[in-house]
Amino acid sequence: MNSNVSTLSNQREAPPFGRVGVAIDIARDPHSALGRAYHEIQAEHEMQKETSVLREEIDTRSMFEEIVGVSAPIRSALFALSKVAPTDATVLITGETGTGKELFARAIHKRSQRSSRPFVAVNCAAIPSALIASELFGHEKGAFTGATERRLGRFELAEGGTIFLDEVGELPPEIQVALLRVLQEREFERVGGTRPIRANVRVIAATNRDLEAAIENNTCRSDLYYRLNVFPIQVPPLRERDDDIRLLVEYFAFRFAKRAGKKIKRIGGNTLKLLQSYGWPGNVRELQNVVERAVILSESDELTLMSDGSLGRVRAFRSQQQPHRVRWQLSRKKS
């Protein structure tokens, strides 16, 4: 019994050189069960390091709030954003569909003095014309059939904060007059009401329409346009942001892979070339959807666009209407 105790004591006091030797042997024998486990742990550790580095790179060097990019056009837009955000000026954000205009609006609010107050987003194009006044300014009980109680509008809900009017160019003429009053007098009335209500709200508007052309077509009031266009910001289309494609793909791939419980370690070289050569008429939103679909269909740790057969080669052709421009389209992979 004493000898057993002595042996155990000796084992505890012995330097752990034997254990290190065993670890080295395992690493050199990848075919053993322990060796495979060891290499899987090492690979997982390396992937976590790469992921951490990627996230840090995106967060610190190329991400402004949730806006990813380092290209000159996006940096110019972000510079304007950073200048106007701390002020209380009205901002008009213009750009094509899918460029991320609401992200810019949210970034302006987050960096403003109103950041602790509500941010209320309204898609003006999604609300029927008959309901838009009630939606924006609220209504009194009995103001119209079905108005069984008083209802607060979006401007009251955004009190002290920011209201974001997306697709502001779709507002009907009578609502444009009411919005002009808010911008000029900082007050409004509920539908069916007679008492003016003060509006302590910052207005950020966005549109993908040419509002100057809309003025010529009498679908947009010129006085409203000039009130909205205090500080314009143009969000560039993705086709002008070649330097941002890789960063955006990596950002979306990581996010969607994490959501799907998958591990994407790399982007295929041909896949990246394909993405960089496409014209992206749907802009960042279209790229996001393509990457999400690719992650869902991925069966390995490499992101590829060929697994669903719907994205094949990219071909370019010159538009007969505009021969000086090159239009791009994705064609289905030939069977």
C-alpha cells in the first residue's frame, strides 16, 4: 500500500515531459482516432481565428454602422453622412433600389443628438393613398368610417426622434401639402382634428425617383422638394463599387453561415470573379440574396454559386438603345 502511494506521489511530482511527447505523437499520426480529433480541433481553432480576423477587419476598417465598403464612392457618401448626422438638418437620400438608403438613414439617426429617441420608418409607397394621412398624422375618433378611437400617427410616435420617409416621391399631392407644413411650421393636425400639434421630429426622406423630373411632370411640388433637399446624399449603385464586392460577400457569407449553422472558410476564385463582373441591377440587396442562397445550398466550406445550376456564366452585351453603356446579365448555366 505504501509503495502504491509512493508511486502515485512520484507520478504527480514527475515533470510532464511524457505528456508533451504523447501530444506530439498524436499530431504526427493523423490516421489514429486521437490524431484525427487533434487535427479537427486545430482546424476549428484556425477557422475561429480567421473568422475573428475577418470580423475585426470588416468592423474596424470597412464598416460604418452596418454599411460595408471602402471604395471611393461609398467613402464620399459616408463622409457626407458623418458631417450632417450631428446636426438637425433635413436630409434627402437618393439612390437606386437596393443600395441601402435606409441603412444610411439609420446611421444618421444613430450618430445624431436624437439617437436615444425613436427612429420611425415609413414606406410611403406601401400605404394606400386613402390611409396615408391617417398613418402619418393620426386621426381623431369618428374622423371617418371605422375610426372608433383616436390613433396616433407616425409623426407623434417619432416625437423627439427621427422619422424616415422612404419612397417620398410616391406621396399623393394632398399629403405633400401636409408634409410641407410640417417642414415649414413644425406642426400638423390629425385627420378630423382642429388643434395643431407641434412636431419635434427630424425628417429624413429617401427616393429612387428623379424628383426634379417629377416636378416637371407635376407629380412633385417644387416647394416640398426644396424643403427636403436641404442636405442631399447620393448612395452609389453597387456597379460603381467594385472594391466593395469581396468585403460584402464575406460579410454576408459569414452572417448567413452563422444563421444556418454552417462554416464557410473561403470564397471560390471563379465565384468571386463572377460576382465582380456582374452589373447588379438590384444592387446590394440582390447581392445579399445571391449570397444567402449560395450559403443555403453550400455543401462544403467553400462558397460557390454553381451548386443550384441557376447561376452560370456572365455575359455582356451592348444595349442597342445606349451603345456607349455595357449591360450585364446572369444567364442560366447551359445543360
